Amino acid sequence: MFCIKVEGLAFKYKGGFGLGKVSLRFCESEITAILGPNGAGKTTFLKCLARILKPLEGVVYIGNKELWSLSLNEVAKSIGFSEVEVPQGFNVKVVDFISTSRYPHMRTFWETENDVKQIIESIKRLKLESLSQRKLEELSSGEFQRVIIAKILAKNPKILLLDEPTLHLDIKYQLEILKTISEITKEKKLVTIITLHDLKLASLFADKVVLLKNGKVVAFGKPNEVLTPENIERVYEVKVKVIRDKEAGMIITPLIK
């Protein structure tokens, strides 16, 4: 079974905050949601896994290989990491932007039949056919978020690292994107790690969840085991009531009084 193993991962920014010796294991065919308040270290953790940030301590194993021993091309092929904004001066058509994800796989300047297949498939899965010829600057924030997911999927990576994939999306597209990510994770046996703020969505779509606070793991496991009133109060400093409904699933309600 293909897994990512994180052992004693530590990182610090100049201001002093970062991650404190995180040790976790993520396996294929599972979605793991990283949860926690603002500043907990969720995005920092993803960037360490994507080799954007180099940790001060610890090691990350991708399968049986150490992350920092891989070539840049190997990293580009195997890891799909979400971007947060349109690169300046890169206002191209949606289809051309998605096509750039195939560069690590290309041996010539021309796309192969398989490259085109992967691009078209990702556009269809994210229902972007009507947007494919539009320029990036013409898109809404929600539309661009869907394009980013399509670009990552077109790369056909083994690992998905998605930072707030439901950002700027209405409830319909939040559910559709997470459903698509879940289906592809199972179909292609991907290791998928996402950050979320919505505990309800995490309980619906994640196989495992991690609760982070101040760069440290508070709890890790299945959503119904981790998302307890005690753990949520410990991490978010808010009292809640957790209701488990047969149709609606887990309902988490803040207790104001």
C-alpha cells in the first residue's frame, strides 16, 4: 500500500511560529482533512509536504523514498498542490492554463494523445466545458477555484495536496468538488490531504481528520472519533453540541450561552 509517512516534522518562520514535530501517516484511497483555527499550521504543513518549505527537523517519506531525495521532476509528476491565485502576467485561456500541468510529463514541446486525454477528462469532471475558452481574469473566484482543481487533476498525480478546495464556492459546488475529489481518490488510489475550515464537510467527505492547534497535532483518526465536543472545544475554544443524525450526518452547533 502506497503511503506518506511524516516523522517529527518541525518548521519555524522568522517570527517563531510553525510546526512542532508532527508525526502522521497518510495512505492511498483515503482523504485526510487537516482542521484547525486560523494560524494552526494547516497550510504550512501542506507546503512542507509539497516541498515548497523545507523543515528544520524531521523526514517525509513518499512511499519508500525520502521527499528531499526526489528530483524536481519526480516531485512535479507525483504531487499536485493547489495554487491560491493567478500568476501575474499569466492571463491565458482556461484550457491552456490547465494544459500547463502536463509539462512534467512531456518529453517534447508537443502534447501527446494521453496529455490531451487527461486535460479533457479533468475539464469534464469539473464541468468547465463552458469556461474552457475564457481568460483567467474573466473568472469569478469560485470558477477559478474549480479551474485550479482541474489543473491539478490533469497532472494525474499520486498525491493531492489541496489547500481550502471549497474556498469561494457556493454550497452546490462545495459538495460537487468534494464528491469529485472523493471519487477520484478512490478510483485512482490517491493519497489526498486537504485543509478545511468546515467541520461538517470534513465529517461528510474525509476518511480521517487531523486537529491542529499551534502547529501540534491534538487528535488524529476517523471523524466520528476525533470531532467530539471535548476535542473541538480544546482546539477552537468554543463549546459545541455534536448531534449525529441518520440523514444529515454529524451536526455541530456552537453553544452561545
